[in-house]
Amino acid sequence: MDTIHTIGRRKTSVARVFLNEGTGKIVINGKDLNEYFTIPAHLKAVAQPFAVTDTEGKFDIKATLKGGGITGQAEALRLGIARALVEVNPEFKPLLKKEKLMTRDPRMVERKKYGQPKARKKFQFSKR
């Protein structure tokens, strides 16, 4: 099996995922998965596509993550892994789609507008 390359995005985070057959080792930016993500919710999010498709310990992942925060990076990686698993076996797609793992979350931070302190917050209004 050749290396499969996919991309996952979330907010401003981008995850480039390289999937190979292996023993389940996940390396992110040169670090081990448990070293890079310390919060259990992030570790669970990254492992979710493998749990849904019952392929835990069958593939090695090498990923590069850029931009955003730690949660956005974890969710970008989850999407990248899900897309890679679909390329390995197209029969995984309905399973992953049912768990909403194939959907790119489009929500982004709204831009700040001029004359306001934040995107929606306004300066205090004085009538008199």
C-alpha cells in the first residue's frame, strides 16, 4: 500500500495527514500523539475515526499541524484521518458520515468591524 495523503481543516488549523499500514503509531510534528495532545478529549477526537471503522492499530499516521489552537488542530487531524480511511476503503464512508466525521466544519471567527471594540460588541451608547 502506498502512502495516502489527505488534508483536514478546522477554523484556521490545517492538518496534513500521511497514512501507511503499520502498528497504530501516530506522530504529529515529530512528536508522539500523547506528547502533542495532553487533554483526553483531544486524544479521543483523534482516535474516533479508527474506533468507528474498527481499524485501531492497523495504520501509522504521520501528520503536520499548522495554525489555530489545540482543539482546532485536533479536529482538523480527525477530519484528515477520516478522509484517509475512506481512500483506503470506500465502504468506511457511510460509517464515518453517520458519526459526522466527514463534514468540514465551516465555522470561523467573525472579523472585527471598525468603530466597534469586537465583531459584535458595541461601545456604550449615551442618549444625553
